[in-house]
Amino acid sequence: MGSKAAKGGPSQALTPTQAGRYARNLAIPDRAIDIFPVTCQEMSKGRTNLEVLDAVMAAGAGIIQMREKNWKKKAIHDLALEFRKRTYGQQILLIISDHVDIALAVDADGVHLGQEDLPIAAHVGLDLV
């Protein structure tokens, strides 16, 4: 697998998914990320994750982390797909909590691995860690 060249862009060896991610990230403005919102429906005072996402997007956040610890994997995947649809091309990075497979499946920009998840060494070589 290739890597991003230091100054000239991606190397020739990027996969289509990596190339798409690289192209999307080029559109992210050169600005500091000063807020890092994390969604969790049970902590959102009656709002759905999508309502929170829409509010975060309207407020101008450049990144969002989707986190649902107690949901079934299929429900997390379905929500992640909708998050990706809404954030794609909108200059908002999407981070998925805990599930490298879901992050890869929806072409997320990154994954957050907590202390109870598989160690980073188990995911070496993936383009999200």
C-alpha cells in the first residue's frame, strides 16, 4: 500500500478508497479544529444522532465522532452510512468509534480505538488508524 507523498500529493500506489479520502481531505480548509463533537444518542437529551449531526454541521464543525457503545452492529453501520452521506464533500471529517470494519465499510476518515478495543498493533496497515 502506498502513502501520501510529503509535498506533491498521493503516491501512485493509493487504492481508490485512499485516493477518494485524500481528495476529500484536500477540500478541508486550513483551519484549526477547535471543537471535536462526539455523538451518543443516550446522552443527547432526547435528540437523535442525526439531529445532533445536523446541528454540528450547521455550526461549522470540521470533524465529528460517531459513538454508540450499546447499539447492535447493524444499527451502527446504518447510522454510519447516513453520517457519511451527510458529511461527504462537506469539509467535515468523520471518525467512527470502536469499529474499524464499519469505518472502512463507510469510508470514514478515521477510527477512534478505546482502551477496551483491540490494540492498534492489530490494525497496522489499515488506512484509518
